Amino acid sequence: MRRRRFIGGLLGAGAALSIAPETGGATRDAPVPRVVGPHEWEAVPPPVCTPAAQLLSVAAAGPDLAWAVGEEGRSGGTRGTPLALVWDGEAWTKLDLAHLGLGAGYLTSVAGSHGAAWAVGTGPSGVAQLLRWDGATWQEADFAGRSARGTALTGVTLDAEDRVWLSGRNSDGCVLLHGTGDDDWTWVTPPPARPTSAPAGLRLAPDGDVWVYDAALVARWDGETWTELPAPAGLRPYVTGLLPVAADDVWLIGYDYGVGGPPGKPPSVTLRHWDGDAWTYVTAPFTVGMLTAITDDGQGGPDRIAGWDFWDQTRAHHLRWEGKAWVSERGPLSPTPVLLNGLAAVPGAGGYWAVGTDSSSPYPPAQVRIER
């Protein structure tokens, strides 16, 4: 069923949907002002990409610099090629990646500041790829285990000193890679659970701890030891984002297909909160669809969640945190479906970038969708 294949598929082998996990790409150059009240979303003209095209992740260094990554030229189950855009303060530009010789594949996560920017993805035959921004375009970068069989990279984020954290997996079962971008890459000791696949993504907490997450693993690395939380409940759950406010205050988002159902059955929204003892089910303003990315308020607290509402597909259905509850916030109406995969706050100036695609199936003429 086409909708399920395009809305997901990059979450791992056998996953039905291609929503890329949100991995905390927004940066720390300046506090992000909390937007009080509704945000007036507007569509931003994107450059023309090779159909079918979708953006999976976005990161902003400030109002004059942002990056978005994804895939273009896909045809159903046949993979396309990596796609990368850059914002210069005036317009989004598509970058020519021919010099990288990446071949078939996609870029799934990006993080950046005015000091550094990185992107990760998957190339032909599932080979992990790490790219580094050189100020004008992306260049391929080396990392520990790059040529080793079974190495995967799924997410990237930066700490306050622009040191790089990557989620993924190597042959030893490690799921977290740390480095400065030079030659000092280190795979962190694997968590006790030793997952058999790479986690969906990672997130840096305000206290500096690093969290990795997916439907089978939610774990915190404090620099010395792992602490694992119970996996979120669900029959066929997919986790797309995590926001750790504190060790006893964690938000988790995604979707769940439940059991069986007719062809075309939509997923149900997943919104959970960890209070230090257990995961609590939180009722979202809409329940049929998906939550795809979550961002904080610049101080570590919850702010906004990007969503896809099955019953109203021609505009994004964001959630806004109002101190005690999540409330609806809608994007602009569109003549096409709106599927947003990535969300990032803009440091310094406030505002947001939200990116995705304008089709529910991975076939031409699907083009990228950008809102702010």
C-alpha cells in the first residue's frame, strides 16, 4: 500500500513507513525564544528536485543558515539518491552532490551550528555515510568503523562545544559514537541490552546526557554508564522522536499500526511521557496519524511536535505545549498532502523550519515541502 511505504521505510528493515527520526538538529548558538501563543506557519518555495523527493531532517544555525537533507528520484521501493538543501537567509538552494559519488541512498539526519555541521545517511548496499559541511557544500568524512561490515549510522547531534554524537551500530553492538570531527572517534560501550539493530536516533539532554531510542530501546548514557528505560508499549510501534527534559521527564513520539486491519489502514498516534517510574499514555489532539518530530523551547522543555493527521492531510497538524497540555496548531492549507518529517527551531531569531514532502506515495511528481 503506497501511503505506508512513503510515509515510512527508513526506520529500519521491515518498517512500513519512511519518517526519519528527529535527532535534535537545532543548535545552541543562542537561546531559542519561546513562542508564546500560536505560530503562523507559512509555506516556503523549495527548489525543484528530482521526483519523487522528500526531506527527512532539518537543522538551523540561525536565521541566515540552515540545512535540510533527504532523498530524491525514488520510485516506489527503488531507492533514489541523497538530497541536500541549504538556506542562506533568502532562499533554499539544492546542492550538487555529484563530487561525492554517493550513488543510490538517502541522507536521514542533519545537525549544525555556525561552528560545524554534519549529516548521516545510507548509501548503496546499506553502507553508512558521514558528511561534514565545509562552509559551501558537503564532504565525505571518515569515522571509526567506516569500512567495517555491519556498521550503520542513523542520527547526529552536536553538544555545546560542537563535539559530534552519532547513533548507529557497529559489529560489537555499540550504538553510540562520539568524536570531535578529527581522528578521535570512540564507540561507547554497548548498553546491556545489546540491540541487534541500530537505534532510530539520539537526543542530547540539557544536563549533557545522551539518549538513544527506538521501539525496542530507550537508554541514557551519562558518560560512564547506561540506564535503560522500559521499551514503550505497542503492538507494532515506531518511535520517531524523543525529548529528554530530565531523567524523570521524557517525551516520546511516533505511531503504532496495531494488529492487522484492511489494506490502507492508517496508524494511530503515539505520545508518551516518562515520569521516572513508568510511561504514561498522553492523549493527543488527534489520534489517527503520526507524530514525526519534536523540538524544545530553548531551555530544554517541550515546545512543538510535527504531525500528520490522517483525516486532514492537506495541512500539517502540529502540537504546541501550553504548560500543562498539548494543543493543536495547524499549518497552511495546501492543494496536495502535507507530510512533515523534520522540525527544528531557529536559534536567536525564534521561529521554526519544518520539512517533508507533498505526496503520500513515493512516486513522481512528489516534491519536497518546506514550512516556517
